[in-house]
Amino acid sequence: MRMAFVGAVEGSAIALRALVEAGMAPALVITLPPEARHRHSDYVDLAPLAQAGGSALLHARHVNRPEVIEAMRAGEIDLTLVIGWSEICGADFRSVARMGTIGFHPAPLPRMRGRAVIPWTILLGETTTAATLFWLDDGVDSGPILRQEQMEIAPDETARSLYAKQTQALARLLPEAVALVRNGAAPRIPQDHAAATYCAKRTAEDGRIDWREPAEHVLRLIRAVGDPYPGAFSTYDGSKLFVDEAVLLPDGHRYIGLPGQVQCHTADGFAVRCGDGASIHVTGWRCEGSAERPKLHAKLGDITP
């Protein structure tokens, strides 16, 4: 069975490595060229893995272009795997592989179709989620389910820890799914479209912290949009200040000030007051142009109370 693999992110690399290690290296790997890396904050060039697995390599910006489809036809592809590619795969593309096209979605389909699923999962306060392999069809994340693995979400889950859970599940599920297809035993379980929900696209700007929000909301945003995504940020002295790690400050309500105001310095960071009177303790941060912590009683952000 000859496979094509399409992907361009960290999860793609983990999945491709799992296939290579299982003796299931694809015949063709299609990935973004390095000069297009700006399309994904977690971009990974799959060229080294393709070479390690003996796969032919094709750099492409769009999989629906005639040259990509022709390369797949020339490779006599039986099954296509689309793992980490932010583009709808058209009918012409999907028609090449005689056994079909499989995609991956880090959600319990039919719930949470769409974009930015890991951040939305944390922002919504979900307690469980799933990793799903499914057959691509004309819709968006709407095709029949092949495999789905449930997982718990920790109260302090971060984008990085949930990303790791999802990619670990993917590395387990994908070789099993390929074996099922090869043996003619892969299921096609229809989704309940009436139960579908849809996640909207997020941009880097959506990580801007609104210090008028309660402290727990601010902390949830920090956890949801951090590594491997662009991150939660505010502004300080005309520059962006990214907050990578923070926790609720014990007895933070004892500090009186404005939302977004630096209340105190600590041995390993600083505290910022939020809209509900609580404060968060920032222990990991990055400020453009400076490594120093904001000055005591400085105001972060461009908002007014």
C-alpha cells in the first residue's frame, strides 16, 4: 500500500516518525517549504524525516494545485494522510488515493470542528477531549470516524501539555489505523451532525490580556494560548510583554490598585492586579527589547478601568 503524507507542524513530525518507526514510511511526503514557515507557529520542515524514511519529498504551499495532484497520481498513491495542514482538501485531491484520505483532529468529533481547537478546549474549561482520526469528505472535519481516543484534561492544563497528549495519542493511533486500512478492516462511523459545534479561527491578537477580567480568566488565557502558540501578551512601555507562566497570588486581594497594575516584585517575578481584585503572580515573561521585569506600580496594557 503506497501512502502520501501531508503535514507541516510539530504534530506532523511526530506522526511521520511513528510511521517510519513502524515500518510504514509513506511513498511521498508533502510539506510546506521553509520560506512559508510563518503560516504555523509550530512549523516543522519534514524533509529530514522524509529522507530518513526513504520517502519522496514535495514542498508545496497548496495541496489542491495541479502539480501536487499530478505528483500523487504519478506516485500511484493508495491512501493519503493529512496530519497538520490548514487547508481544505478538495475533491480532486481526495480522489487520487483509491482507499481514501484520512485526517486528524484534536477534538471529540463531531464536537469542536474547525480551527484553534486546543486553545478553545482550555478556554471553554472542558474536562475531557479526544484525539480523532476520520475520513475526509466535502465538509470541514465532518467525515466518518475511523478511530477516537478519549482523554482527561487537567485543571491546570496548558496548550503545551494538551498538545503533547494529543500528539502522543496520534502517534499510537495512526499506525494502528493504517494497519486497519491495509487489512480492509477500517471503520467508517458516521458523525452525528446535529451534535456538531464549530471553533472559530484565532489570531495572535486574540492573546491580548484584558486585565479587567477576573484573575482565573486571565490565567486560563495564558495557559490556552502559550507554547506552541504565539502566547498571551500585554503592553509595557510601548512594547509587547508576553506572559508565559503565572499562578494565582496567595492573598493577592490585599493589594489595592488598578487592573493591570504591577502590585509587587517577588524573588522570581511580579504580581499584577486583575479586575476582580485578585492578583496573578507572573514567573515567566518575555518583553520585547528588555529582559527586566516591569517597574513597581507600572500599568500594563492599553485599557482604562
